[in-house]
Amino acid sequence: MKKYISKFHYLTQDLPNRSHVEQAQIACEASANWLQYRCLTKTDDELIEEINQIAEICDEWGTTLILTNHYHLLDRVDAQGVHIEDFDADFEAIRNHIGDDKTLGASATNIKRLLATQATGVVDYCGYGPFAHTDTKPNNKPLLGFEGYRELQKQPIDIPVIAVGGIKLTDVEPLLQTGIYGLAVSAAINLALDPGRAIKDFYQKIY
């Protein structure tokens, strides 16, 4: 089942001065159409309570809500899908668990893993990075840079690939010129002086 995948994925993050719910409200008011709730610090009960609050906001604004990793909660909350960051996850088992109607995203850091993810036949899109240095999700993987995305043009890739990792507003146009489907942003919005304005600025560059 082919799913709609936005060209711009906004990700919430743990912030000391702004809750995930507040981040979601700002994003939806700024017309974000795809929100990935990324909270890895709470218990299931805490997550469910917060996800349900965010789901109400997303429903009000018509925004797609994707959970990071917590696919086991999908039958207890109103979300449209899940993004799995575990490179070694059993995606076929996850697809069987969540059903065909939910969106399933994955992460990859190199072409071999990206192609393997695509070959499962059950993943709807793949986040590919890191593009540049990021503190949001620390890792020791090589930075892809623009050239890393240009390399994808030589590969038989037919699922949407989303650039991720340290992306700034000035990176949007050259990234899209590499042929990448879309991009995901967290810190460049969440740490901006005006996050709502930052979201609008990204949308204007992308669309």
C-alpha cells in the first residue's frame, strides 16, 4: 500500500523549556503537515498520555503524527505510523504488528543498509543521514554531506529518502538539488528564537 509521505518531517525533541505538547502546538499552528514525536525518556504510561494530547492537536490541524520507535503503542494511541531508528529491527515483524494501513519509516546511514531496508518491501520511507553534525541524535557515523545524497542517483532506489541530521535552512535548496525526496529537521527549528517562523521558512524553501 503506497502511503503519502511529506517532503518535510518535523521532529520534536526533549527540551528543558518547552514540552513536546507545546512543540507540537507551535508546529501545527505553523502549518506543519508531518510531525514525528521523538521522546525516548519516558515510561509507556507517560508516553501514552503525551501522545494522546499531541494526537488531538494534530487531528485538529490535519497533521500526520508519527511515533519514534514505540510501535507497540500504536494500538493504544491515535497516530498514523512509526519511525524505527534501530538499524537491525525486524521490519517484517513490525509491519505484521502494526498492519498495512500504518506508515512505517526506517533509518539508514549508508547505501548498503538503505538498499537492504528497501528490499524488505514493507518500509514506506527511509531517513538517511547524518547529513552534518548533530547533537540531537549523537552517533559516530560518517557525515554524508551533499555528495552522499548525490551518490543515491546511481542506485536503484524507489522509496522516498529523507535527508536527516544537522540540516539548516541554507542547506535545503542544495539538498533538494541532489534529488533527495525530502528532509527532516529538529534542532534548527526547536532551538530557533521563533520556532513557528522557522517551520514556515523551511516550508517556503521546500514547496
